[in-house]
Amino acid sequence: MKPQISRRTALAMGGAASLGVLAGCATPPPKDPGPDFAHDPSGIKINHGMKLEKASFGLLPDGRTADLFTLSNERGTRLRFTNYGMIITELWTRDQHGDLGNVVGGSDSLDRYLAGFPFTGAAIGRFANRIRRGFFQLDGKAYQLAINNGPNHLHGGRVGFDKKLWHYEGDQVTDSLASIRFSYVSPDGEENYPGTLSVEVTYELTDDDQVRIRYKATTDQATPINLTNHSYFNLAGRGDIRSHRLQLWASRYTPVDEGLIPTGEIVPVSGTPLDFTTSRVVGDRMEQTGLSVPGYDHNFVLDHPPRIISLAAVLTDPSSGRVMEVLTDQPGIQLYTSNFAPVEGVECTNGVRLGRHGALCLETQNFPDAVNRPSFPLAILRPGETYNRTTIHHFRAR
């Protein structure tokens, strides 16, 4: 099926593809304007219709302040997030009638995130997804990581990047872009990962409703790395996602064992409930995936060439007419349909309750357990190398 994408997204893909390998994004890195915005408790920057705002989000147990940032454009699209875990708390976009609605699961309370709010929307690292038994070998040395998901290691450990306070590095507000950049330095031995890893995450909003996430990292020792964002999307803003339609540019996937660890195979999706190579209703085949709780929790192998920003997914909600196009230079995308959310639901922003299958994740990533699978894309960063990855979510209405 021919990809159905907007003209502006196609232009963005063309520009990004030409620079993606070198820079990870077509947009130049934001410039640091100095410390004023970082220390202004009620900061605001405006350039034509683009706006960047800052407010306090609350205190951490150690007394440090977490801040809440809002990027917005003149269409009313708003991306709101906190530098605690780089958690996206709200994302407001227009439906087919021009009405704004929040399309991610989140909370307006820092205390709820500190208590373990399940719809995180956070930056995940050092290694997103699962590592079998939390064990890997690197350059002849064995490493044992925390076991925090059944018998396995998940999303960087017990205190991953989603639970860190990130440091403001700089911002940029032009007449077509609002962008802000943060950093975190993960010390050698944190969660028992080797090497000091210096990470930057940049969130951007454009005037044509693209939300861009850029990742950059360097290290002083060889270390596993796999960064992603863990937002939960419901384009209707409420209810469940069973009636959403999804198309993936992925003709293969990585089968998993009962612990959701890849077996090492890469097999075609054709003839399976995982075939989204044409647009399909998400809920139609949930009960056929073989998981103990019905739904999807699978890594799909994207068809695009390595390190080229390309279309990976299109998610559509027929009721609101909202469409989300996902573009990335990552090799895989994890589809997770909130299988383990409480049936009664979790209260999110504005009193909306999202329960089992109430939202889905499309986590752009390397493959799960890639650090233990030489046949999977390389998951090791070495000194002198720079990790650059980009993911774009482009929102529009039918």
C-alpha cells in the first residue's frame, strides 16, 4: 500500500533524510541563550505564534525543584513536559472539527509521578525495553543488572532516566519552531552499567504540528544504549484504543518467549495477527496474539534503511479524525496496548480515566535484548562515537 502522508511531512522526511546520518535531525542544534530563562521561575519566550513557557512543577524529596515546560504554536497545539524524567504530561492537538484535545495519558501532579504513576511519557534509558535476566557480556566482562520485570531487566533498571531530574542546556524560539534541550550525566556504575554516559534530549514543536524528539549521547567506556520515549497515546482523548486504526511500515517482527524476550528470530508478519502492513483496526485481533493478557507487546522490524528518518507508523482515530504519523531513524518500534493497566482505569489529567487498552505506545527503539544478540542492530556505544537518534510525531486531522 502506498504510504499516505501529508506534503509537509514528506518535505520534513526529505530534509531529515539528507542530514539524519550526520546530525540526527534536519533542524540545527538549539543555541544556549544564557542562564536567564533557566533561573526565571515564570519564564516565557514568544516569537510570532511560537511560544515557550516555564513554571514550577513541585519539589523532589531531596528539595530540588522540578519545572514544567510548555511549547505551543498559534494553531493551539501544546506540548507540556517536566524535566523530571523528561515526562510528557500533556499533548493537545486539534480534531477534524478544530477542537483541541489531550492525546497522551499523564498527570498534572509531580507527587503522582514520584509515587509511580503508570502512564509515564518519560525518556527511557540507558536501555529501553528488556534485557534477558539482566545479564550481558561486554569486551570479556560480565555485567549483572537489576531484575525489575519478572526475571528480566526493564527500561534501565529501578532508577532509570525516567526518574532523574534533567538539567536545562538551552532553548530556541523562532517563527516556526520552539525547542528546548536538557542533559543528564549517568555516572559509571549507575544501575551497574559501565562508563559515564552523557545524554542530551531535545523536545521541539513546529508550526505545522510536528513534535520532534532528538537524542544525543557520548561515553567514556563501551556501554549498552537504547533510548526512547514512553508516551501512551489515545487520539480520541478518552475511552480505549481498540477502534483506532494502525499501519506499520514493518514486514517483520521479533518473536518472544513467555518472558517477552526475543528468541533471536526475525520472521515475517504476513499471516499473523501482527500484520499491520495495511491499515487495520487495533482491537480486531488482540485476542489472537498469544499473550497471557490479550493485546500487543511486540517489537516490529522497520523496513527503512539504517539511520534514515522514514515513516514508521500511522495511527488514526476514526471518531475524532486525528492522525499521528511517526517517523524515525531507529530500527524498531514496540507496539504496547496497555495490557496491564487496571481494568477500572487510572485517573489522568482533567479527570480522564484510562484503563486496560485505554492507550497505546509506539516506542521507537533498538530491539529488546539487542545487547545479547549479535544478529540484532548494534546496541553498544564506544568512546569517540556519538549516539544520534530522532523521532517525529506529526499530528493532523482527516
